[in-house]
Amino acid sequence: MTDDDLLRYSRHILLNEIGVEGQERILAAQVLIVGAGGLGSPVALYLGSAGVGHITVVDDDTVDMTNLQRQVAHTMDRVGSAKVQSIQAAIAQLNPGVKVAAIQQRADAALLDQLVAQADVVLDCCDNFATRHAINAACVTHKKPLVSGAAIRFDGQVSVYDARDALSPCYACVFPPEATFEETRCATMGVFAPLVGIIGSLQAAEALKLITGAGQALSGRLLMLDGRAMEFTELRISRHAACPVCATAHAAQPA
């Protein structure tokens, strides 16, 4: 860690739960962010400012004027640009020491299999169930912790699914892939601008806790936010013994 690093990250280093060793783990970490919109923006900015050494951002979309109401990593002069390149530029302005790989591509199973294997922590910031399940399946396969967030209208939720822990549920334990959930999009349902900032910030916090070992992760807990009343509700969630995604993976582990 350089003298500049000691100065830049001094407020983290002052925390007993992080200190120099924790900050060095952050600097050495590789993080994968899937989605560069409302959730991906605060996630990327906070992880970049915290000094995560290598951030990979995946999204196939471009910046639109309607995004600027809530997607705080993007700016007027980048309308029409790839969202991943916009986030890459935003992080470079905040912290040029962070390496950002911008992948303008839809996150399919093949790409996720490659990228998840290289990551220390994966953050699901996407907006559809098919991609969420593909991310979860790759995390279970490669035993990588997944920080999942969602936000629509005034409602948000966040949890950690840690495939390294045999007792931790995976995303499919809570939201079965065969279940029929109504797809809700900001373009048709709307979203309260600060909500994605709140949920994205919580995701970034959970990722940094996983990297440093600080505190207790949200594994086994689903934190839900009603933004109208600004009330948090926590649900305890358990691994499903017959889960079609993680049951086989855990059964294959040696006793």
C-alpha cells in the first residue's frame, strides 16, 4: 500500500473491523457487477471509491435520457454511450487506480460461467428473473458469494446468497426458477429515484463486508424496504433441501 493509498483510504483504515489488512484485501479483490443501471451505478461508484482493485461490469444497454433520474453514474454528455463505458469513466474520475473491465454484452450462461469463476464477489444488479437465475446458477457452480438486490416503485430488497456455506440458501431456494413471477420494469411501473441508491449502497456494503470479513453478512436473511413508510422488514430464509440448483451441488460435497 502506497502513501497515497494510506491517505485515500484512511477512514477505512481507522475502522477496527477493516484496518490496513482489510483495506489490502479490498485493493486485491476482484468483483463482478451484472447490470449498470439504477443499482449498478451506486454499487460501482462505492466499490470504486473504496478501492476494489478490479471491477468487471457487464451490461448490453446504452445510456438514455430517462436513466438520468436515478442512474447516478451516468451523465448528460454520455447519453447514447454504452452504460459499461459510462461507469468505467465515472470510476476513473473517482479513483483512477481501480481497473475496470467494461463488457457490453448480455450476461448469458457462457459469459457468466467465465466471469463468475474469476470473481471474489458477484453483485446482481440486473432487472429480470432469467438473468438473476443464470447468475445464481453460476455462483452455485463456482461457490462464489452473491449479493442480490432489486428495486421497483417504492419497494426494494437485498440479500446475500453464499454458496460457500452449505447452510446458506441460494437465490433459487427463495425464488424458484419454475415459479411464475410477474416481470416488472421501471419503464412501465416507475421507480422512486433514491430507492435504487439505498438498495445499491446496501449491496456495496455487503460486498465490502464479504471481502474484508467485517461484521455479519445478510446470508440467510432477506432485507425488504418499503420506501413509502421507510420501514425495513427482515425475513429469515433457509436453504431448500430439494432446490433444483443448489441441492445437487451441496450433495456432491465431500462429508
